[in-house]
Amino acid sequence: MPYFDAASTAPLHPVARQALLAALEEGWADPARLYREGRRARLLLDAARETAAEALGCRPDELAFTSSGTAAVHTGMAGALAGRRRTGRHLVVSAVEHSCVLHAAEVHRRDGGTVTEVAVDRAGRVDPDGYRAALTDQTALAVLQSANHEVGTVQPVAEVAEACRAAGVPLLVDAAQSVPWGPVDGDWSLLTASAHKWGGPAGVGLLVVRKGVRFAAPGPADERERGRHPGFENVPAIVAAAASLRAVRNEAAAERDRLAALVDRIRAEVAATVPDAEVVGDAVRRLPHLVTFSCLYVDGETLLGELDRAGFAVSSGSSCTSSTLVPSHVLRAMGVLSEGNVRVSLPPGTSGADVDRFLTVLPELVAEVRGRLGVPAAAEPAPAGPPAGRVVDTLGRRCPVPVIELAKVITAVPVGDTVTVLSDDEAARLDIPAWCEMRGQGYEGERAAERGTAYVVRRLS
């Protein structure tokens, strides 16, 4: 079964498996102890730290291992904010950060701090000037991902780091998605990563705090990992993480070009063979292995289920899934279509034949799902004309029904007149404007209704 969800977690790399098994034999003891077994574990831990530090572009004594990438982010943010509390309590993040960053920002806000979210463009990229404008003399920390986890857009880290350095503000970079492909450019201050994103074992996070960065570790003091993360180090998992990071970096150049070509094929074929589909994210400045697209009039949960039955493991940022009733915050910030969203992230070793088969079955499955939902055909004649200002009531019905019902009536409305869609589905706030842009119709805005929200669309053609 082709596994196309490497951005969530990559399959365990063969080198990680080998290193893990070897380290279980040699590195099980407490690396803080002075007897032989402890010294052996300490040697393995120190060697792993040096290997990982070289890959990240930092000093070994700047690197701490944590229990996960999320723990690294939370520890890094809390420690940097606490260390600069005298400066102020202002935090700057982008609107498309990973949810672990936004959750930490919300905790900071509830604790009395302030947070500025920097907007992104339709490709999901921040403007460095937006960060520069958000920085104040009260800013304690800025956070920016190196590349987006949902759409693959690479962020201008070096330019943002330069702006932060000029303002005297440390920049924490969440590099979870980009670390397998190379070091992060720019004069950043803190960096986090997660081993399972590159084929290392789950349960190993990396936190880098540059020398000179004011940092006060949250929680009770602990003598391990320079006091930055408590608890007994999982030496075998850390050894496997470092060994696999070195291995994937050695393979990165060849895999980058090969996977980028496969992603280019997916981007082109989806646009050409799936009607009313929108490929999102930056087409050029992007991760080599990741592509995301959204399909109008599609129930995302059903589509993912059909792809799973066809043998493809993919993920989704769509609101139309069982895990959430609101659109992905990333897609919402970008202002792009969220319904029927599919994220394909190819692990190293993905074959062209698997991608070809995916591109063969996808259009058929999308058409099948649309057929079940009663989506009108593009050439379907319009019914008798309704009165101007027609109201379409979709209250209580979820994505993609509001857009489907809008599509059913829009051709019966005289050009220049409006249709008002009533909906209490949060996804409609994003999907109706996106539908208007894709179909060349005019979005007039929204207003509060007695129940839900009224979205007004003007027929332009």
C-alpha cells in the first residue's frame, strides 16, 4: 500500500532500525553514572549529540534532546519568553504555524501576554516586512516555521531572522518539516525539530538554544540536558535519530530532485484531470516531497476513505473530516478552498509507478464522491429563473453542501442578481468566497442572520 503521508510521520529508516537495535544492547544504562555501562551510554549520547548538531548547524552544547517535537517547541517558547520577561510579554508568530505553536501562544495570551499573528499571502508565505512591522520594543520572541507542514511553502527565514536580529528579538524556527532536506539558513536564535519526521523513532525532539540567548527553562530544575528538558534520556532512540538524520541528509540531494519531479507531475495532472480542483501552496519555493490540493463539491472524509480503500494513505486539512468541524487554520489564513482537501507527502523511495496509479484513480474517485452528493453537471441547463435575491437555506448541513446548493441555483439567477446562502458551518466562511473566485462570481460579503451567517453572492456571468 503506497504511504503518502510522510509529513505526518516518515517510515522508520533502515539506518534508524539498525542503530536502535545496536543501541538497545549498548546504551541502556544511565548516561549520568560513572560505572562502565553508564560511561558507554554517555559515549553514545555524546556522539549522537555531535552528529545531530553538525546536521543542524549548531554547537553540541547548544542542543538538548526532548521527548517530542511538540515538547521542544513548548519548552523553547516558554524558556525564551521567560528569559526575556523583563523586555516585555509580546510574542510574534505567523498565522500558519503548527498547532503546537499556536496552542503555546494561546497559553501565553491567557497568562497576560500579547500575541501578534503575521498574515500570509495566498501561497501561504509570510512577508518579511510583516514580521518587521510586528516587532516592538516589548517583543520577547518571534516564531516562524521553516516550511509549512500542510502546503509545503518554504518561508523566508533568513530575511525574517535579519529583521529580528536588527530589532534585538530572538527568532525560534520550527524546522520539523525541512530538517531532512538540509540546514536552516539565517541567523536564527532557537530551533526545534522532531525525529519521526525524517524516519527516526518517535519520541525524540531536538531543541537548539544559541549561546547568548536569554533562556529560563520552565518547570522544576533538572540536571539532565543542561536543565532544559527533564527526565532520563532515551539513549537508544536518540542514537537512532541522529544516525538516521545523517543518513537522510546523505540521500537528500538525489531524493530531492526525484521527488520534486513526482510532485510536479501531481500538481500538473490534478489541475488537468480533476475539474474544479485547486492546487495550493507556492509552486516554486516549496518542500520537494509535498503537494496539497482541494476539490470543490467533495466530502473530504469520504474521499480520504475511498483513497484508503484504493490503497493510498494520504491526509487532509479539510473541514470535512471526522476530526474537525472547522477548516484548517492554514488554509483559512491563506484564503483558499478547504473542502475536499488532500495532502500528499511522498517518503523517500516512492516509485513513479505508485504516483501514476494514484493519478489514475483520483479523478474517478472524485467524480464518484461528487455523484453521491448530487453535484450538478457543468453543462446542466438552468431551471426556471427564481426571484432576485434568492435565499438558499443550508442551516444544519455541513461542508460541502452549502457550496453544492449554491452551484445548483446560481445559473438560474439573472446576471447581476444575488443569491444568499444561509449556513452555520464554519467552513462556509472560507469555501463560499473561494468558490466565487474559482467560478468568476462576485462575493458580496457576509452578515449575521437570525441563525448562522448569511453569505451574499452576485452572479457576474
